[in-house]
Amino acid sequence: MLLRLVGIGVAQAAMTLASAWLVHAFFDHAVQGQNVASAVSWLIVALIFAGGALAWLRTVERVQAERMGQHYAAELRLALFDGLVGQSPRRLQSRSRGGTLLRFMGDVKGVRRWVSLGLPRLAVGAVAAGLALIALSVVDPWLSLAAVCGFALSGLALTWLTMRVEPAVREARRRQARLAADVNDRIAAIAVVQVFDQAAREKRRLGRQSDALAHAMVDQMRGMSLLRSAAEFGGALASALVLFVGAVEVGRGMIEPADVVGALTVAGLIAPTFRDLGQVLGYWRSALVSMAKIEEFLASPKLAMRSGDDETPTLPNRGRPIAVDFRGVSVGEALQEFSARVTAGRKIAIVGPNGSGKSTLLGLVARLIDADAGEVLLDGHAVQRYALSDLRARLGVVTPDLPLLRGSIERNLVYRKPRAGKRERAEVEAMCGVDELLASLPQGGLTRVGDGGGNLSFGQRQRIAWARALLGHPGLLLLDEADANLDPVSATRLGETLDGFQGTVLMVTHQLARVMQADEVWYLEAGRLVEQGRPQDLLASDSCTRRLFRRALRPVLAGSAA
């Protein structure tokens, strides 16, 4: 596409020179007293044709430039998306959503404007202006030099002004990111603002940030306007120098007045291109700031396969249980040298106080995070050696950190496996009680789901989340408080679903009923495995597990005593 734009620049240079020659010829006829009437007719037609051709070429230039910019922006968004999904969720949590969104929208737009409006104008303008000035130098080198000097002096001023614009662009971008992050956060938590009656306070905060952004944008526009004004002055300066040198040469009899008029025509046709240079430099500085932010985002550490000469292992076919082995795993302050093993097909209840590292264990298995030390093995191979797509195709995950997506219930149900067959879907929906849910809704699977499933009850959301996780017959099911805050009917239904699952299960829970369903219990505290064993044994002894569930055990013990 860039070569095509260069070709358009050559054609524009040809039309510019043709216009200059036609004006020169017209004045030659007029000054020499030749048959002006006959000359005017064809000169006017030719000038109209040249002007129309030049206008058409500039239209084609803009269309081609926009096509190139949009193509580049689309590729850049895909690269950003790859970078986004390759990062661990915990790392993404350290970034504001507004700032991340700004990478996809504001920064991509900044780069696109340079590719669509800056680079093409620079390429086409440089080719057209360069060829026109070269041709003018053939006619009269002094006139060409005068035009070059005018544009060059203005170019030096533009270079100096451009360096002063960049800080203003950076400050404006920083203010935009901060405002976007805060607005995104308040939208997500608008109920908190309303319930605690903090609307006035948040409005004042928004007003202060808007004022700061407005000042930053005005400073940026001031710099951009100076660039454009300096570029416009360059065109006027070039024309003035051409006129001055031309007057001197005409006075000395070196050239004809028509030559000066032709040179002024060339300078006048180059002036709009040079005037655009001020805006082009503004786009360039803005794009530099945007690209720096994008490169920083893309350079963030990714979850990648471990390098080595061994072939990439494969997990068993869908539905077959997967063995899990933790060997001396440490993750910051969350886990400390954790070691435990899960035989394929067993159900493990992970319990303990808040902040003991339970959710971190599940994140390690799903490769949402990587261990600082030690390793996690699935079926005897380090989890990093598996292709992420293969690994996650064999895992089912239910956690509050994986909410329902905006769309329909149907879309959410099949999100993990879009091409699931009707029979498989019917089995999973019946297992999770989703069939009853769909039957109770007027639109069934086409019922719209709001952000995070907020328009559905908690129990309904959990049923859909369980069905989403189980579709595709995963060999390993990871549950993080998947049964919390459920009504008795939903809790019973999910308990039946868990009983019917034939794969391996790792479940973080605070519910005694789920603990009793497990084959083994792990009690974690301060990132360490304090005790493990069968739930019956731990609950019958003076154990940490028994003390954790003491309140829930009272009705059970009272019933046994009666």
C-alpha cells in the first residue's frame, strides 16, 4: 500500500508541474501579445483537467491511507489481545481496566492516525514536493533554492517545536488513562456509590479530573497549533523568497516574468503539502507516546511453555481423570514449599482460613499463575510443558473470578465448547439443573445476560457456570467457593452434580456438605499444608478441620446424640 501511495505522489508531482507549465504558457502568450483568446480556451480546459486530476489523486490518497491505517490498527488490536490473554489474571489485576482499555482504543487510535494521516502525507508530500523542486531547479536553480530555503527554515522551527509538544502529549495521555480508569471503576461499582450516598463526592472528583484533562488537552492543542502555524508560515516564506529572487532575476534580465509566476505556482501547490507537515509531526509525536505504551504492554511477562528438547506431552482424552502432584511449590507469601499428591479420580476438599493460599493452588493448576519455586505436575509432566490450549481444554473451572459474559444464556453455556453436540449439552444441562432453569424462562436459552449475570439470581448464575465448566467432559474440575451463598435447593443440585462427576476434583469450600463428599481434605494455613486425611477421620478428631467446622457440626452432633 505504501508503494501505491508513493506512485500517487509521483502522479501529484506530475500534475503540479503540469499546472505550473500551463500557467507559464498562459503568461507567455499574454506578455508577448499573442492570440490570447485562442490560447485561453485550451489553457483553461487543461488547467481544469490538471486541477481535477490533482483533486482525484488526493481523494485516492486519503482512501488508500485510511485503508492502510485501519488494516494496521486491526493487526495491532489482535497483537494486544494476544498479549492480554497471555498474561496471568493476577498481573492484569495490577493494571486498571481503564488503562488497559486505553491501550486498545486511545493508543491504537494514536498509531492509526499516524499510519492513516501522517505517514501517507509525509510519503506522498515528500515525493511530490521533491520532484517538483527538482524540476523547478532545471528551469531556474536560484528560484528552486529560494523555495527550498523557505521550507527548510520553517522545517527547523518545526523540529524545535516538535520536541516541546511531546511532554504535553504524554501528560494528556496520562490524564486520559487516569480518568478512564476511575470512570470504569465507578461504573462497575455504581451500587456502592449509591448505597453509601457518595454521588456528590464522586462528582467533585470527576470534575477535578475532567478539569485536569481539559488543561492537558488545551496544552497539547496549543503545541499542535504552533506546529501547524509554523508550517503555514513556511509556505508563505517560500513564496516570498521565490518572489524576491524572481524580481531580482527579472530586473537583471536573467528570466522572464512568466518563469517567476510558474515558480510561484509550484511553491503555492507545495505549500498545502508542507502545511500538513505540522499536523503530521503532531501525529508522529502522539504515535511515539502511544507506541511506547503499547510496547510496554506487549513486553509484559507472558505465560509460556517451558523450553526444552522434550516433546510436548498431551493430557488424556476428555473425560479421563487427571493426576495432580505439587512438589515444593512456593508463590510469594501465598504458598510456602507446598507438597501434596492427588490420585486421578479423587475429590479433594481444600479448606482453611481466608488468605491461606487455597485459591492460589487452583490458579497454579490452571496456569493462571506460575510458581516461584517448585513445580506442579499433571499426569507426571510439569504443567508448563503442556500447550495452554490443550491444558485448558481438559480443565473445568468454576470460580467467582470467572463471571458470566454479557450476551445470552446460550452463549454462556457453550462458551467453553461452542460446537458441543445436542446430546452432550442435554446431559450436562440436566446434570446441573439448567434444563429446569431454561424451561422457567420465557425466552429460554435466548434470555439476555447482563454484565456478570447481574440480572440472574446467584443460584441461577452458578448453575450456568457449572454447566459451562462441565461441557466438554473435563478430566479435572477446579472449584473455588462454587457453592457459596446458595439456597438449599441449588446447593443440593450442585452436590448431586459433584457426585456424578467422574474426573478429579480440587474444590475450595467452606461448606461441610462438600467436605463430606470429598475423598480427602487438605487444611491450609499461612500457605502451608497443616493436615490432610479423610474427612471422617479429621472431623472425628481434635483437628484444625474440626475446629474450622465446629459451628456447622453442632446440629450433626446434636442429632447423633438424640
